[in-house]
Amino acid sequence: MAGPGAGFEYPPQEVSWLKRDVLLFANSIGCTSDELHFLFELHPKFQVFPTYSIILPFKQTDQEVIDFYARQGATPIPGVPKFDSRRVVDGQRLIRFLKPLPPTSAGKRFELRTRIIGVYDKGKAGSVVEQETVLAEKGGDVYTKAVGSAFFVGQGNWGGPKGPSTTNFPPPEGKQPDAVYTLQTTRESALLYRLNGDYNPLHATPEPGQKMGFGGVIMHGLFSWNTTCHGLLLKLGGSDPANIKEFQARFAAPVKPGDKLITEIWRTGDINDGWEEIRFVTRVEGGKVVLSNGRASMRHPQPPGFPEVCPAPISYFATTSSSSLLIRKMSVRQKALRSITRPCKFVQAPTPRLVLLPHKTQLSTIDTPKPQPSRPQKPEQVVPPTVSSGLSLQELGASRGVRIVVLACLSVFATMESIFYVQAARAYFWPAREVESGFEGK
């Protein structure tokens, strides 16, 4: 049965933003001069950082500062006590990215649609208000969906429901992080971030924080949340908003201006439709966890010069933890790979077409059926590294008259029709007509 306040919908709230707003946001969360597509409005690929919409419930249409406390209490939730917005902090946030935001809302009408999911009584500690907020063009597409909770400190014991337990997303046990992102805050970091529209005095002057038991000014919870998302996108997504679909974290402890934030990031290998489950934890250097329950859904960047994604009809592939894999022959009707020098795992599918060559593989020779003659066209130039020691794929390609391109940490497929590479379960390819042909069968 729905609890008090559940299902209540606020009136739609119009929101707007300018290019100047998204430039300020990117600056305030740590984007650097290496990411001018977030920081320079004339960049040919100028984009809005994907989490920008999380600030719009605070900013709305404002281009001037506002009274934070007055706005927060403007619309009470029916059936629950009126909470004091002078004693509120973030609880947990999740956002799903459905469509990239335009650099400015000019010429369109955007609105926030907010619905209360539940209001929970946590006893002496306080109360939690959980809500869903959708950013959409009026009468048109939905751009983001966010679920967030606000924790009203010391405002519980009113007889409300305790609320459901939350799902935990711990990092992989016993595994070292795959990436680490570090951000040094300053005493002015919160003063800059608040100009995005979140003018809570808790983040500017010490008195509110002293009354709440924090000892003084603390950083916005959403500052840590947004900067961590930036770190993930920078480390795993090539700073491309197209490579993140979902992001969430729980606010575990406050951050003080001047703290150094360390985010440890784990790839889980759990991939669904090309999107990998990522886990992360953010902590103050040498101290407490400030963001827990961190997870994201990401894919990894496509190297420049390669065409669009293509579904790879994988039939046979072999993987090995060693760096030595000898493949002598593959036939279209072959039922297994032969002459493997190390133990490998085989996977067979109905139509044999491909052989997987792990990165750093040392190859003696590779023979595939000779392709039909076609007009060679050189692909866009990519400068590849060589493959470990021994015979490199480049040398092998040269000996066969074929250009084979390998980029670090990728797997490569050679077939009678194409050269493929695979990354994060997505296959990219150069068709045979774009490759200098010349593989010889034996």
C-alpha cells in the first residue's frame, strides 16, 4: 500500500539554460583544457556534460541568485510534515541519459516533471524524501530520468513508514581498481559550484553546517557526484557523453573544501548489449568513503578512423592468458582451430567465419581462404603499435600483402571478407574492399 505522499506530482516546472551555463558547469566539476568540447562554445563538437540536467531543479529558469530556503519549501507534500529545508543533505542519486541535451534551450520549451516515490521516517536520524524527475521537451522527447533522495537531518519520528531497503553495488572483491581518478578541491570549489544554481548557504557560510553538526562549510553532495561522473567518463569513456548510459551513487559522508577526492573504478566484465557494468568508490584521501554504492553503465570509446559498429557473426574464437597462440589454418568448413600451442577455450557457432587473435599474440602464420579480387582502397591512416615481441601482425600483414591494424588492448579478427577488431563486446570492421587483399590459403 502506498505510503503518505507517494504518487504526489509537483506541477511541471519550466527550465532553461544558456551556453554560458553549461560552460560554467563543466568548469566547476573539473573538466580541463584537454576537453574543450565541454569548455569552448565554438568547438566543432561542443557538447553539454551529460549530468548537467541534475542542476536544473535548483536553477530552473534563473539567471540571478535566489533564496534557496524559500524555494525549497514553496510546495509542501500532502500527508507528511513540512520539513525544514535549512537542514537537508543529499541521500542518493541515479540518472539515466536518454538523449543528449542541446547546448542551449533557446528555441525550445523544456520542463521538469517530478513525482514523489515515497517519504520515509528514519526515526531520530531524520526523514528521507525520494522522488523521480524527468527532463523533457514540452510535448516532445524525454532527455533524462533521475531518481534522487533528500535526507532531512533530525526530522523523523513522525510515524511514517521506514521505507524499503536499498540494493547494494559493491566493487569486485579482491580486485585492484582498473582506473583511479584524483581531484583536489580548494576552499573556493563550493563557491564556484553554487553559481550553477544550487545556492544552499550550507556550502558558502559556516553557520548552517555548525548547526547540523558538520563543523562548518561542506561541499555540495552533487559536486562530488558530478566530478566523479566526470572522472569515469574521462578514464573509461574517452570524455565522450555517448559512452555513458547510467550513473548512480550514494552520499556516504560530507566533503570539506580543500579535501582531495580519490575515485577507484572497477570494470566488472558484465556486458549487456555493449554496455559494461562499472563499479566505483570515492573517498577523501587517507580517510572516509564519501560516495558509496557507485555504479555506471558504460561503453568504451571507438578509436578514430574506424567506421560504424557492425554485428560480428563470430563462429570460432580462442582465448588464452598466455602471450603465445599459434594458428596455422582456418577453413570455412573447419570445425575446430588447429595447431594451438597453449590450452584455449573454444566456442563454436553455426557458421564458421572468424578467428580471434588476442592482443600481444605472437603469430607464426595465419592462413585464410583467398578473398575474391576487389579494388583496394586504403583505409584512413591509423598509426598502430607493434604486437609484443616476435612476428607482429603488421609484419605478418606485410608478408601477405595485407594491412592489419592493431590498437592497444584490442582483439583483432581476420576473415576472408574483413578485418575486425572488438572492444567491450562491440565489433568494428573494415570491409574487404577497403583492405589491400592478398591472404594466401595453403
